[in-house]
Amino acid sequence: MRSDTVPAIGLAIGGALGMAGTFVASDALRETLWTIDGVAVVVAVALLTMKYQRLGNDLVAGGFLTFLAGESLLLAGNAAGLEASVPSYVGGIALWAAGLVMVSAQNSFALWMRLTAFVAALLFVVSAFMILWGAPLLPTSSPLPAAGYPFLVLTFIGWIWTLLKAER
């Protein structure tokens, strides 16, 4: 298997199951989908951290590592249920935002991917601050934080496209 195939698959699984989990009514199914999503994303971004570190791009590698830390926090709170997961969720999306900005600060990826990452990061930061200041938001609340997920998945699609394009 080529070196970029596993992270591409992990991002695809993470994006698909993460979005699916946002819309299911069953708590057990949502937590299952989000657990599989989280593990797939952690594996993908761990490998991307190593790839970009080997390429000498420390900022991008550090961004993927920061994103991994955020995803790990989300995984840690997932089984507790929506309400109980909010503290780890706030930390997780704040780290997602920081990681997305770090990965996108340089022109390692196409402009459209960097823009979708910046929009997702902004929406997650706003959501985190709203929760910290007392807004009763859950990970599934709409419009925020749910509005950030499609931008995150578009960013994942861009990263996948970049990985697969490089494989050819």
C-alpha cells in the first residue's frame, strides 16, 4: 500500500462518519460513528504529521499534531454522551481550530483548501467561546457548531485530493 493511501482512507472515513454521526438520532449509534471517525482521523493525521516533518515543513507537521491532540480530546469525551462531553469538546474544537490554521498558514495546500480550513477554524473558535461564555451548545447544535463540520469535511476532501494526486 502506498504511503499516502492510509491517511487518505482515514480522512475519508473520518469525514463521512463524522458528518453521519451529527445527524443520527440514536446516542449509541452517534457515539459509535464518532468513535470510528475519531480513530480514523487520529491515524490519518499522525501519519500526515510524520510525512510533513520528514519534508521539513514543521509548521504543517505541528498543525497536524495539534489537530491530532484535539481529535483525541473529542474521542475522550465521546462515550460520555452529548451533554457530558462538552468540556472535552470545547478543548477539542479549539485545538482543531489551531491545527487547521497552522496547516493552512503556508501554501502547502491549494488556496481553496486553506480557505475552507480557515472558515472551519473560525466557526469552531466562535463555538468554543460561546460555550465558554455560557451558551448551551452541544456538538450537534445548529447553526453553531454544526456549520463548521461541512467546511472541515471540505478541507479533508482537499487533503485527500492532494495526497492521491501526489501518489500518481
